[in-house]
Amino acid sequence: MAFDRARVQDVEVAGHTALVRVDFNVPLAGGEVTDDTRIRAALPTIQLLLDRGAAVILASHLGRPDGSPDPALSLDPVARRLAELLGRSVAFCPEATGEEAVRMADALEPGEVMLLENLRFDPGETANDPAFARALASLADLYVDDAFGAVHRAHASTEGVPGLLPSSGGLLLQEEVERLSVVADDPERPLIVVLGGAKVSDKIGLISRFLEIADEILIGGAMCFPFFRAQGIETGDSLVEEEGISLAADLLASAEAPDTRAELVLPVDIAAGESFDAGAERVELDSDSVPEGMLGLDIGEKTAADYAVRIDGAGTVFWNGPMGAFELPGFSLGTRIVADAVASTDGLTVVGGGDSVAALVEFGLTDSIDWVSTGGGASLELLEGIPLPGIEALDGG
Ligand code: ADP
Ligand code: MG
């Protein structure tokens, strides 16, 4: 699917003030940005607007402050990091809307940048409050959405504001849509989808969709346990999402239907430990022999080797969700082997999901992946074929 909404590069922006929704939801520690990937990803759109003579007002959320100010979630450190990356000063506005925001927006000249305080300090953001959207929109005369990670949310800054101003999609948003769409719409075969993480319920729609369009779906993470339980296989003390068991049973039935395209592949072995603990010892077991008192914390070595071979032969790979509790040193192996295979296959590779991307960063493999999505939930909903409110709200192309 090509991006079918208005594109920022086609908009006359000189002399205008653009409100740009970005995804600066970055990790902070000790008042510093610890991973600036998402800030870097927004630079091309910001630079394009500045080069073309617009004044730029940036707006983002950070974390979940629940509608009231929380100094630990201020975007102030992000303004400082952005200034370093842009090589120019970035004015920080200590509120998202209000008198100070209006005053600073009015004073902003073409070629200048300011960043508003965390949108979610105001309850109007997540409530999609029309008054909050109007207050944001009043700061600018154009709206650009470059926050792919937030387009699946119908919030004031993603859905309200584009209804009030001429609106377009930024360069990152366009590229995310185009790169992810290739996976679902026009993949080189075979299309191998690798899914892990904690809960099957998070990814049920995605699995259903990929049963129709993928060639193989490789399951890892704690997500495999509801599938085993649905097959009557005991899983010891492994993390099992109870509501996931019936969902998994339905998916297993769909996978067996004669017109289903994809093969649903479950682990043949599991690495188990006695507790979810950094010191837990790794024990390799067959999938059907995790005893009481032990919990599955990673795919086993045989499964990891099998998944690596399958990934190596892929035309296209989409990966979401770690294969195990990769935060625990003894249980990162499966995720590591799969990540290495994704990084080295000749197929087109696309990775989405906060924790999967964190694993890639930790392993130093991001440069070997064709497209690392900045959107977790948004990338999954797009692939699932769900209309994304932040994209639907933009002007037509
Ligand atoms: P992503 O953010 O990439 O979409 P998820 O959020 O769905 O991934 O899942 C990541 C989480 O799943 C990690 O915190 C990891 O510890 C957890 N996880 C994966 N496998 C297991 C397991 N076998 N037991 C417990 N937790 C697991
Ligand atoms: Mg996650």
C-alpha cells in the first residue's frame, strides 16, 4: 500500500507555522535521553520544514503521566538532545497549551523550532477533548503527523488537531506505512513471521491475518504456552495467560482449515528455570515435559536452530516479540539466535515492537535489519489491516 494521504513534501510551508506531532516517547534516566532513535527518526521532516522556511512547533507524549504534570516525564531533556542533533537551538515551552504556549508560538520565526511540554500532562490529550485540540491547533496554521508510534491512538494531537488544520503526513510516517505494507501486501516468498512476547491476546488479530497471508508463523516467547495448554500439554509453572488458551485453540483450529495458507509452528523444546530470576539456571526440556516447579523462559536450542534455518530461507521476514525472557542472562539465547538469523538472511527483514527492537539494540544488530519500525502497537495494527485513526484523519493525497 502506498501512503495515500497528503504528504508534507507536497505542501506549501514557507512562512507558515507547522504543528508537528512527533513520537519523542524515549527512555530517560537521570534526566538524560538514553536512546535517541525516535528523535533521530523525526529529523528529516523537521529539517525539511525548516529548510523550506516554516516555523516548527513539535508536540509529543512521553510515558503515561495520566493527565497531570509529572516532572520525571518532562520533555525538557528531549529538547536538549534535539538541539544537539539539529545543531540549532530548540525553545522548550513548559506547557502544551495556554498563555505561555501562545506567546512563544507567536514569537517563533521561520527556521525556528520549539518543543511543547508532554501532551499527556493534560487529560484532554488521551480523552481527545475538542477544546484541547482547538487550543493546540490555535498555535499553528498547518499540521504534520510524523508520530507513527501514536497513529493507532485517537487522541487530541493525533485525531482532533488534523480535523482543524490543513494536515499531511511526515516523511517517517510515510516510510513506515510503505515499508510495513510490503510485508502484508507484496512480500517476497516465503513470508516467515516470527512472533513472541508475553501474551497471545495482544497478537491474536495479527496471527489470524498472517494465517491467511504468511507461509510460516514461528511462535516463541510465553505466547507458546496457551497453545500447548490448548493441546492438552502441561506447561509447569510457565506464564500462561488463561484467556489466551481458548484464543489459542481457535487459532489452532484455523491453522488446520484446508484453505489456510500458513503453517503455525510451535517450539519443540523449551529452556526452563526455577524462577523468573537473573540467577536462574537454564535447563533444556522437550516442550511437553516442563514439570511443576519450573517455568519455560525461552525457546530451546533445537527450536532456535530450526527457526534460524527457516529464517535463512525466507524471502521476507517480519519479527515481533522476544523468544524468551531475554532480560535474564540465561534465557536470552533463543532471542539472540533468532535476531542473528534475521540480521543475516538475504530476505527483506522488518522488525516491530518495543522489546524486540530493544533486543536488537542490545545485540548491536539494528543496522543489519532492512526496516526497524518506531511503532510497536501501531506496526501491529497496520499489519493487521486495522484503519489507523491518526492516518485516517489526515487530508487526502
Ligand atoms: P514487543 O514489545 O517486542 O512487542 P512484548 O511486549 O509482547 O514484545 O513481549 C516482551 C516481554 O515478553 C518481555 O518482557 C519478556 O520478558 C516477556 N517474555 C517473553 N518470553 C517469556 C517467557 N517465556 N516467560 C515470561 N516472560 C516472557
Ligand atoms: Mg513490549
